[in-house]
Amino acid sequence: MTFLEPWQLRAEFARRLSELYGNEVPAYNTLVDVSADVNRDFLQKHGADAERLGSISRVTAERHGAIRLGSPREMRQVTRIFAAFGMYPVGFYDLRDASSSAVPVVSTAFRPLDSEELARNPFRVFTSMLAAQDPRFFTDELQRRLAEFLDARELFRQQLLELADSATAQAGLPTAEAELLLDLATQAFSLSTEPVDYEWYQTLEAVSAVAADIGGVTSTHINHLTPRVLDIDDLYQRMQALGIEMISEIQGPPAWEGPDVLLRQTSFRALAETRSFRHPDGIVREGHLRVRFGEVEARGLALTPAGRDLYDRLVAEVDELLAAAPGAATRVEVAREVWRRGLPATELELALQGLAFFTFQLDGAALLAHPLTSTVTMGELIESGIAVPLPIVYEDFLPRSAAGIFQSNLTDQGTKDEAQTGTDFDIERMSEIVGTTVLDPNTLYERQQQASIDRLAAELHVVIHADTVTR
Ligand code: OOG
Ligand code: NI
């Protein structure tokens, strides 16, 4: 291979980060091994059906990473680096109000956009930026000190940024340069051995452990790297059987008989890692930090805006029921009941009600049995079996789960002054920050679904009219 295309660079980047993180956090390797076992057993049990939401080769290599940066300048730089790997910002997540602990960050996720690119390697990185000017978390004085500290540090070397730009411009790089890009990019996310300023770290930690993890050190690092499994309940049980303490429950939708939607995630608690600290007396001593953990995820169907509204209503109903009868049942038990009442039990029903995104495959035998008129609706094509819906997998994140993941690893609530008004952030503001349009995930899923409907219409020589499915 003399030239590496973006997807090849991306796959190799993910592989190297995985190797790096496995050396830094050995428990991650256990998680990856158990995930591989779970996936192999699931495939054996379910055959081809197991691959409905992604080929086994994709799922086996699939990871998401999480990183945390300090400023718009750093966000713009990382955007340039990820572009070299064919990863672009998708979605906006505001985690500042999503949990009761102080999590002063706003986030986006960098990922491939096209289904072909995702199929080749779906590596994505959940990227958070410290909301360093939010007065609910940081006093004026602290804001000033933070800005000074963040302005002075350099997370990404000039050479790395220039190589990344060159890879973006050429849609890839010749081997020798690719090698250098990959080295520098991987290195930029390794845990630094440089002593941490003890007093400064403590000052930030009093506000939020997340703020200290981001703004208390002069470099960045991977917070976690997450493999994907086809059966997260099985994974959870196997990890516990190995004596690894998991967080108390699986985040996101409950386990139930119907289709898996969106994203389910769980993690083991952050492990104590040795770090060196420079104390006010000038002496460097060893200490421990618990910030990095292991997470695992299972992905389900992407929901349409209507489906997502329904999902959000169901989640709110679960909250209400739990609040009305605290301790009577676990969140997961309550959610399962609410799901059974509220969510269609089959993929076909989700498709007919326009609640999830699909691509469509033509069934020739069904077509022979049902002669078509020149105009039809998607609903008619699905009901007659002519259009077979194939689920589109959810490629993004959930703010509440993300906040739950952050929170489950905080031992201290931190502080938040609710009397202050928070700084405004939204997807447009995030676009300005990263220097390129942050895409709305729904636009991407809709585009993929519509392209499939257009192909079907062309194959069938019919006009497909809008109905629930297509709206
Ligand atoms: C990111 C937490 C969010 C997910 O999978 O939802 C996340 C972080 O802890 O930095 O990774
Ligand atoms: Ni994560």
C-alpha cells in the first residue's frame, strides 16, 4: 500500500488508539475480550439476523472514543485532525443541565457520514468542550485563570495540524506521511507523565472533577474507548461474573422483547491511576486520579423525529412513575412496562408508523403477487411486502446517557450556582466554534432513507407519494 485513503487512516487510527488505551488501562483489554466473546456467541445463536444492524466485521472493530477539550481554539484544531480521518462533527449535546452533578461541558461527535464509510470503519469520538465561561460553574476570577491556563497550552503540534490539513486536501496520504500523521495523532491522546499542578487541580476539582480533568492538566487524553456488543445484557452479566464492578444499571432503553432502538450503554467505574503531582512546596509526589473508565455499548435503530418524540415521552413517563412510587421497582423494570405499552413491538410497525429510519429492499416475488398502479405510498409498498424495510442503525449519542456516564464516575457533586444564567450554546454556536457546520443527525438518516426510496421508485417505475413513513 503506497497511499492511504481517509477510511484506511481512520481504521488504523482507531486501532492504534485501542492499543494505546489497552496499555494505559489494562481493564479495557478485558472488556474488549469479553465483548468479542459475546459477539461471537450471539452470531452463533442468531445467524445472519445478528448482522442486521451492522456486519460482524464492522461491529468487532467498532469503537467510540471520548475526549474532553478546553477551548474553541482546541476544538477547531481537533476538527482539522479528525477531518483527515474522514470524521466530521455531527449532533450537539448540552450536558450542563442533563445531570444533577456539575458537568460543565457541551459536546459534539466526530464520525464518518456516509453509510459506505461507516461500513468500512465507523470510528467516532464524542468530543466535549469545557464551558469555561459559564458563570454557574466558574467565578470571574476562576474564568480568568482558566482562560490563561488554556491559552498557554498546546495540545496538538503544528506538524500534526499541517499533516492533517494535507491529508484532507489530498483525500489521504502517501505511506510515510500517513505513518507520521498516525504517530503524532495517537501520541496527542496519550496520558502525559508530566506532573500535575496539585493546587490548581484541586481548585478546579472543587467545582467539578470534569473541569479538573480538562483544565487542570497541560495535555489531553482519551477518557474512554468503547467497544460495541450485540447483546449488552449478556456482556453486563459476564463482566460481573468476572468480579468487575459495573455501574448499577444499563443506560438508555430497557431490555425487552421488541426492537432495540437508539443506544444502550454501561460502564465499569473509573479506576485509580497513579499520576504525579507537583505540590506547593515544589516537591513532586505520586497520587491517584479516578477519571478513566471502561464503557460498552449496544446500538439499535435510528428513530425519526416522531419516534424520538415518542421515546422522550416514554422516558418522561418512566421518570414520573418512579417519582410517584419510589423504590417500588427499578428504573429498568418500570421502563420495560412503559415500553410494552408505548412502543410498537416489531420493526415493521415502526416502519409503517414512520417512527424509525429504514432503507428498503425490493421483493420480486411480492411484486408479482401485487401488480402496481403508477402511484403508490411507501406504506402500501411495505404492507404488500414489496418494499422490505431494513433498519438504519443509530450512529449517534444520547445526552441523558452521556450525562449518566459522566455522573457515574464522579464521587463528588461539585458546585453549580443556579442563581446565575448559563452561557448560551446550540448547534449553530458549536458550528462557529469548530469552524464548520455541525450536521444534524436526522438530516443524515433522512437523506439515506430518501435515497433508498428514490432508488425503489426508479426500479418500480412508479411515483411514491408521501405518507407516514416518508414524513
Ligand atoms: C463523555 C461521556 C459521553 C457516551 O458514550 O455517551 C459518552 C465523557 O465522559 O467524556 O462518551
Ligand atoms: Ni462513551
